[in-house]
Amino acid sequence: MIAITRGQCEVEFDGRFELCHLPKALTLAQQSELAVGDRLRLIRRPSGELVVSQVLPRWSRLSRPDPLLVHRERVLAANLDLAIVVTALRKPALATGLLDRFLVALAHGGVPAAVVVNKYDLAEADERADPELARLAPYRALAIPFLFTSVKTGRGIPDLLALLAGKTVVFVGHSGVGKSSLLGALAPELDVRVGEVSTLNSRGRHTTTRARIYRLPGDTRIIDTPGIREFGLWQLSRAELAGYFEEFGPLSQSCRFNDCSHSHEPNCAVRDAAENGTLDRGRYETYLRIFESLDAER
Ligand code: GDP
Ligand code: ZN
């Protein structure tokens, strides 16, 4: 399913695009039950029109709390194979805290992530003396793909294309880091599908905004729907959080308590490592900030 309007959605199958009706229950629950990227089971009525009969289980999702009903999940996109977290050197200044938050939220939604650092043309001539590059060291050490790109010089664009090949992908990141520019560089001749997505505005009325599915050669799809570039954390528990900081894993085996939260306990190997510099202090501080922001009982 590639786009939703009120009461209808646009589906792609066998290389064709068709409009499909939504049963009433799905229309009402639309933003949690149905999202761009969902796989559907359809029935064709005798009149010839298609109706959604079932939304199939999702293997990954990006969600955020509904702005009107905070306990309600709004799924922004489903069944993503990869999310590219885009950051930039210098303009705007590298925001590692935000990068950490994106990585946590993606891991929580089961979406594999990759880090792209764009605007590499703004790196200092002597790369070893560049403080922003130095701050990226902990991310280069993570198990996920890491790429430098520059839309200006073309650096890294072929590698990025290879990383996306055959996948359904989303680009996330702060505004101004170059997401639109990267899309343009990846596919100068975009075969752009433009759909309409119905969302609720602050007064609870339906407004129509655009969702785009960019299709690149090689069966790559890039989903760009409203809100997806800067989504938030959805229903994360304190107990789950540390699991999303992969480098904490081996250290935490040496914590005194095996249910150590790495926040206040004595003899915490994670905190010790952050203090003596074997663990990146910035990553640990983001962990603590997110930890404090989560409800203790959840
Ligand atoms: P978005 O908000 O993430 O979609 O960012 P845009 O694609 O709109 O880019 C923001 C600004 O950064 C624009 O002025 C771009 O021309 C500029 N920009 C994008 N990529 C690069 C790059 O690789 N190097 C430099 N120097 N500027 C870039
Ligand atoms: Zn600990």
C-alpha cells in the first residue's frame, strides 16, 4: 500500500497502481491500523472495486504518539527494510544526541538502520584534526552501515545507492542536513509517485498532505510521508533502553547487579567505562537523558 486518502488507499500489485476502498472500521482506526508500506489482503467485489479485507502482520514499523491522543500509536510507515539516519558536518553542527535518539527509536520499531554523514565536503582538509569527525568514531564502531556522502562532490553516492538496492527505505534526520538533496542526487530522473495522505490537524479536522514513494531503478522504494523525517519515541520502557545501545552489552556483564540500569547503581561497569573513556561519554549521556525521560513503571 503506497498512499492513504480518506476512505481509500492506493495499492501497488503486479506493477500496477489501483485505488482500493477501506472498510469503515479501518477508516476510523486508520492511523494506527493502516500505514504506508502495509501489506494487504484484498477482495474484488462483483462491481469490480477492490476492498481491503486484512492488514497483514508487520515486520517493522515507525511510530509516534498521536498528537491528539498521546496514548494512541500513530504508525507512520510499516515494513521498512532500512532507515537512513542522515546527519551533516558543520551545517548544521553534528547533533549526536539526536542521532542516538533516532537509532534507539528505529531499533525499537525493528527497523534496521544505517548512518549517513552528509556534507563531507565541509570536513577540514586535515581530517585527523577535524573535531566533528572525531565525534563520529563511536558510530563508525557500531555494527550498522556507516557512510560519508557529499551531494556537492558526489562522494559516497554510489555506495549509498548500493546500500539501498532492492529495499524499501526511509530517510530520517534533522531538517537542513540534506535529505532532499540526497534524494535528488540518487535519482535525478525520479519516477515519483505522488499520493495524498489524510492527517488530522491541531483542531482535529482532516487536512490533506502529500506522501511520496520514490521508486529508483533496481526495485528500491523510498517512502517519504509527513512527519516521518523527524519521528519520536513510542512506548519504550526503561528496561528495554540499554538493549538499544549495543556497546553496553559486553560491559553490563561486569555490573554488580544483573538488572543494573546503569544510572545510579554502585559498581556499574557501563558508567565506569564512560568515566574512564573506554565508552563514549556522549552516548552514555544520551542514554541517561532518555532513561530519565521514560516513566519508571513502564
Ligand atoms: P533537508 O532539510 O534535510 O531535506 O535538507 P536539504 O536537502 O534541503 O539541504 C539543506 C541545505 O544543505 C541546502 O542548502 C543544500 O544545498 C545544502 N546541502 C545539501 N547537501 C550538501 C552537501 O553535501 N554539501 C554541502 N556543502 N551542502 C549541502
Ligand atoms: Zn550498570
